Amino acid sequence: TQKLPFEALSVETLPARLGANEAVTAQIGKDARRWKVREVGDGNLNLVFIVEGAEGAVVVKQALPYVRLVGDSWPLPLKRSFFEYHALTRQERRAPGSVPSIHHFDEAQALIVMEYLAPPHIILRRALIEGRQLPNIARDIGLFMARTLFRGSDLHMPTKDRKADLALFADNVELCGITEDLVFTDPYFDAKLNRHTSPQLDGLVAELRADRDLKVEAQRLKHLFAANAETLLHGDLHSGSIMVTDTETRMIDPEFAFYGPIAFDVGMLLANFWMSFFSQRGHEQTEKRDAMRAYLLGVTAETWAVFRAEFSHLWRTERTGMLYHRSLFEDQGDRLGAEQALDHMLHSIWTDLLGFAGIEVHRRILGLAHNADFEAIADENLRATCEAKALKFGRHIAVNRRQIHGIDEVNNLAARIEQES
Ligand code: ADP
Ligand code: MG
Ligand code: MG
Ligand code: MG
């Protein structure tokens, strides 16, 4: 069959366009005229359709040639769908069961047909705003990060394969550019698309933009992000990219996948738990949320502990790449040498993740892409109070990251700042 040029799907055209697609009909049945189609994309970039047929349902995600949030004044390549597809296949291999199953990929139409994560699946961010305590997220996400980040690096992969992957994902230039600008740069000057709760935060925003230590640190982190092509990142691992039930956790939406530092995914993820923590005050009109706050700090501690334990386990059992080769250590009877190197690596992941977490907090309050944790707080004074505490916390952990020695220290700081009036 001849390749048709790209055309955006719509609720109306989808059945006709995908009605003969065997990957789709195998999942949901052939009677396309009776398919029920809904567009549910709540993200910033793409179209997401739920398609229900007589025998089941699938999700069809399609990229658009521009940023959905902004419109066609901001073009963005369709190729992000290609990177999302390839990232999903690698994540499934490296951390089986952690992502939706993929049924079909059409590069020209920039669309991925995947497993529908049906209710009671809910976006993690939503669940946390509702005050729900999910019992498994720390373990599931900690394992996902350790497995994908370790197994996508030169600690594990044959270096030829890793270099081929590095080259493949190096082309994800524009999405990487979004991170480079939106996360590391725009929050710290008067960038055009920035917004913040105003006038309540105006003073603090001016202070942060004049904060030399903070700006230097943000640029050191940007340099690290851009230059340390250590492993295949998810690249957008926030609580809006995770779907959960009480027993299940799935990561979605890795279109920002790129080779970068291990600490980036971990820091971004933990930042989202800390932001949820600081936003709880804005959601507790109906009930006190002390238990939720304690839960969230517990989740950060457990996620980091699970990550460390699994990363260490993989270091001891799957260190098959060219780095820290066994011939230098275990094969000479020197087990401690490998443990010493592991300690160093975990220490630098820790130090860097605090930096990435701190600036992730800032960009979600000062930049273009805000998150619902704070946005859903209708009372602007209350929202600004929550945001101001989070900004202060973010500044502290980014600038002082080399002097902070454990997750309890960070969580104690968060609790102390949260208590301030
Ligand atoms: P974007 O890249 O535009 O952010 P996402 O992949 O994050 O798109 O999807 C947007 C929304 O669509 C998600 O927040 C979720 O509600 C829904 N969604 C995406 N993938 C699935 C899926 N596999 N199953 C169920 N819902 C999904
Ligand atoms: Mg998304
Ligand atoms: Mg996305
Ligand atoms: Mg130190």
C-alpha cells in the first residue's frame, strides 16, 4: 500500500481511516461503523483517542505538526512519535510490564496504537490531588527507573548497541530543546511564555531571577543534561506521565526520550512528589491532609530507597557493559572495588537529582507548563502561599545540593518550610 501524507485524525474520520488496520481490528473487532471514538488528550502536545469496538478498546495517540497547547505558531516535528514508539519498546524490554502494550506504529501518520489503560486507571497526579494514597507507586516507579536507566547505559549494554541508540535518539532535537529552554532557562528571566500567580509571587520571582547562585547552578545542570549522555531517559517522567490503580503502575508518554544523565528522570519524578506535598494545603478544605503529606514524604524516601537497592542489585548482577569491567574488580577477587565505584555513582546521582528536582519545581510555577497540583487551587492567595514554599524549597535543594546528605534531610526541610506561615 502506498504511504499517504500525514493527516490529523478526528473523532469523525478515525473509523474510516483505521477500520482496515489489522492491528486495531485484532484488538477491538472489525465493525468500524459501530466504533465509539472519544478524544481525551489532556496533555500539552498530542491527540489521544480512545476507540471502543465490540471486542475491546485501544488508545490511538497521534502527534501534530505543532504544539497543541500553543497552536500552529509553534511547529514541532511529527518525529516525536517515532521517538516515543522506540522508547516504549525499550522500556518494555528493560522493565517488563511497566508501559502499555504497543499494537502498531505508523511513522508517516505519527500514530501509535496502544493498550487502553481503562478505569480505574487514573493519572497519578489526579489521584494525588484527590488525596489518594497509592500503596505501590514508590516500589513500581523506583524499579522502573533503576531498570530502564541502568539497562540503557554503558554499565549494561554492549557499547556498539548503546552508541547506535545514542545516535537514534540524538535526533530528538526539538523536544530536547523544549526541555533545555523551558526547564533550565526560561524560569530565570522574563521569557515570553512564562506566567506565575501574580501579583502575589512578583517579589519572589524578581528575587529568584536576581539570584546569581541559582542561575549558575541551573546552567551547570543544563550543561549536565546536554553533555552527559549516560542513558536513555524517559525525559518527561512527572506524575502526569504515570497511570495508576491501587495495584498497578504504568508509565506513558516518553516522547522526550533522549540520552542524558540518570539523575534527570529521578529528580524530575521526585520533584513532582514534593510539589504534590506543597500543594496539599490548597486541597484540604474538606479534610486535613496531614496523613497525605506524611505519605508523600514517605513515597519520596521509598522511591529513592527502591531505586538505590535495584540499581545496586543490577550493578552486582548485570554489569556487562564496558564500564567498571569485572576484569578490574571481581575477577581479581576485589569485590570492594566495584562496591566503592557503585557508592561514587549513587552519590553523584543523588547530588544531581536534587539539582534537577529543584529547578523542575521552579519551572512548573514560573514557566509555561504549570501542573494541576497548584493550578487546581482556585483561591489565588492560597495557591501563591503553596507555590512560594515550593519555590523556596526548590531553590534550597538546587543551590545546596552538594551539602545535603540524605533524603530525610530533604524531607525534614520540606516539612519545616511547609509549616511556616
Ligand atoms: P501528551 O504527550 O500530549 O501529554 P499523553 O501521552 O500524556 O499525551 O496522553 C494524554 C492523556 O491521554 C493522558 O493524560 C491520559 O489521560 C490519556 N492516555 C494516554 N495514554 C493512555 C492509555 N494508554 N490509556 C488510557 N489513557 C491514556
Ligand atoms: Mg503527557
Ligand atoms: Mg507528551
Ligand atoms: Mg557531599
